[in-house]
Amino acid sequence: MKKFEQPCGPLLQAGVKFQASIGNHDRPDQVSYKPYNMNGQRYYTYARNNVRFFALDSNLMDQKQLAWLDAELKNAKEDWKICYFHHPLYSNAARHGAAVDLRVLLEPIFIRHGVNVVFSGHDHVYERVKPQKGIYYFVSGAGGQLRAGNMEPSDQTAASFDRDRSFMVVEVAGAEMFFQSISRTGQIVDSGVIHRQTRQSD
């Protein structure tokens, strides 16, 4: 897959391990593409130190996936629970916006099991949403393509950027998560720290 390997080649050569989730432009068979490290699974979970990650397939959120997520979140012992998938539950971008039908399915599970942070893409902009029911939401979809002027910030928007392509850098250190959104030219367009929430599942 040249569209992935050409821009990400230096990172692959340096040994950076990708843990992908598929989006609406991906083919179903790409879950078996080796550099994605999905091992043929549409959705999966893994841990890094005190963080448990959940990579979901928001293209097809069926009952089997929902039941799996509910059980895996319940059994997770790590301090942090972070979910990521393609379609955003909250977004104030004009092109696509929030996937409300997906929010109805996922948000109750996230709340019940103390999910801390959710990352998504789909809208080709950056947006940090104010915490919704105790959960932090980020849309970071402008890495490969930009829709300039697509943001329509609302009262939900904590920060946004739609003037250049951007990416995020995130680091979890103990009970704190540090984040930066960086433009193609190196400008830091948003940054901050999230203190791990004390949730009902703790």
C-alpha cells in the first residue's frame, strides 16, 4: 500500500509500531495488512503500561462488537481507558459532523466503564471538544488531507484548527495525559494536559 508506506516509510524503518483502526475509505481485507498490526481483526485491544487502548471499527458497529467492547472495558485493569475509531461521536465540522447514531450506541458503554479519552478522524480538521459527560473527545483528521474553512465551532468546541494539515502527539505519564496538535509547518495549534478522571468504574 504505497499511500501508507511512502509517507510513513521513515517511521516504519525506525521501528515505530502502528496500531490502526479502519475507516470508510479502507477495504475490509486491510485488517490483515501487516504494518497495521490488526492481525485480521476489525476491532481489538492492547495495553501500554498503565493505558488500555481499544481500536474499534465504526464502519460496522454491530451487536457482536458492542458486546465485546462492553466486556473488555469491564475487565480492563489499567488506569487509563482510551478508545479510537474513525467516525466522531462529537464534531462541529460542516462536511460530516457528529455521528449521533454511533454516539447513541457507544457513549453509554463509555460512561458505564469509565473511558477517559476518545480519538477519531473522518472530518479533515482538528477539534478538541469540551468534556462530554466526563469524557474528552478529539477529532484529528487533517493529517493526510485538509478541508480548509470546514470548522463551525459551537459551545462544545474547546479548540479547533482548519487552516492547515495537522497531527497530534500524546504522552501519558502517570495520572496525566499531555497532548499537542501540530500543524504541517510545526506550529503548535493546541496543547494541554488532561488529569485522569476518577470515574464510577475506578
